[in-house]
Amino acid sequence: YQLRCFFFNSRQMKRFLSIVAFILFALFATGTNRALVVCVGDYPEGSGWRDISSGRDRDLVVTMLHGSGFSLGNITVLSDSEATHSGILKALSSLAGDCRVGDVVYVHFSCHGQQVTDLDGDEPDGWDEALIPYDAKAVYGANGYLGQNHLLDDELNVYLEAIAQKVGSAGLVILVSDACHSGDNDRYDEDVEDPLMRGIYDRFVIPGEPARKTASRQEQGKWIRLSACREYQNNYEVVVDGKSYGRLSYSLSRVFGRGVDASSLILLTEREYAKLPVKTGRPVQKLDSSVPESLKNRIIAE
């Protein structure tokens, strides 16, 4: 009788431990929603950058994320003077350190953008795309500035790679860039730059021998990317009810939410783009995005 009782209890214990392990695995795999929101709109005098409406983007995006299951304690916000080149890299490094398997990580930039001379030869057109932190200047050589504070796409990708590895296939990484890529192919006025444009026509040209051109880079394929425009286009703010916003930030805030999968998010954002007014004579801005095949049906926010 004692042996039967012991056997019965052992079997129950194994079943109990199996259930506990399953629950813990499910909780672990679900992960945590984390976000980094970088918004620079009030650039310092003498930087060569006009002020833009990134502060309104910040409010839209934080509200959007909080309403979609991101706790405020897991949303890091860098605004204006906080969003220096070193400040952004520190925040990205901290985010990568905090991430665990199964986490959903959302990274958002609302700021100016500019094309920069490609020095390592990985861009087929010879230009890197750069986001503009608070302490970056628009012109090479201005007060000794050599471009060290431009946040290049190559540099950003290193941190995104680290984050993607930490969250694994059970997690998800989303990069949103509401900035101008400052190509000059869509210039509609040779003399006047649009005050709502998030960038300038002039590229950041680093003098010297240009890098040898190499084959086109392959898309990283590990995260979802949404950019406000194509790399050769400029990004224009939109005015709604007398207030200006980043076109991507505004559109995304209207469609992002629980239960929306990656493919639907792109489609819905494109539809919102189509509804927004376009100034007469201004080229139509195109949303640029990439979604790895394996992530097309993934739910963005549970």
C-alpha cells in the first residue's frame, strides 16, 4: 500500500512539474514589450537644421505604444538635447542588454535625415543614409565637424543585429524611421526648400577618394523596417487640423494596435498615406518597408 501510494504521488509530481514547466515556458516565450523612441525637433542654433515637429510625433507614438501593451516603464524616450549621438548609442546598448528571448522591441526615430558619402563601399549608389542626432551638423567642416555624430545606417544595424539575436525567433524587432533620406531626385523647387521637409537637399559630402563600389547589400532579414520615404526621396510633414506631424508617425498611430500582423500593418499604413494631403507641386512620398518572409504573419502587439 505504501509503495502504491509512493508511486501514485511520484506520477502526480511529474505531471505537476510538467505543467509548471509548460506555463513557465509560455510566459518566457511571450516576452516583454520594449521600446526606444528618439525624437529630435529643436536643433541647436548653428547646426544647419531647421526645427521640426518631432515633439508631436513623440506624444503620438508613446500613446500608441502604451495603448498596445507597452508599459510606460519599458518605453525609453530621448528628446532633443537627450538624443545626442552618444546618448542614442547608450540607449540602444542598454536596450540590447535588457532584451530577452521572446521580447517585442520597437525602435522609432523622428528627426532629420541626410545622405552621407559611403566610405566602406557597401552602398551601390555611393551614399549611406544617416539619421541626425541633436549634436550633428549639416555641413562637413562646419566648426571642425567631420560627421562623427551622424548616425549611419551601418552603425544602427550593428545594434539591431544584437537586439535581434537576443530576442531570437520567438521575438520581434521593428524599426521605424520618420526622417528624410535627402535624395535630390524629387526636388520640385530649386530655390526654396519646404519648411515641412525633414532634411535638406545637400548631401553630407566627405572629401577624398570615394570608396570602391561593391555589390548591393542584402536586406538583414531579421527585423521589420518602415521608413517614411524611399532613400532617394525627401520626407515632408503633414498638417492635420492646423498641426504638423511626421507623415509616418501620424499614419502609424492610426493603425498600430493589438492583433495587427506585420503585412497588414504595412498595407494599412500605406492606405493612411494615401489619405493625407499633398502640397501642390510636391512629389508623392512613398512609404518604404521591408518584412522578412518569416515575419509577414507575425502579430505586432499581443
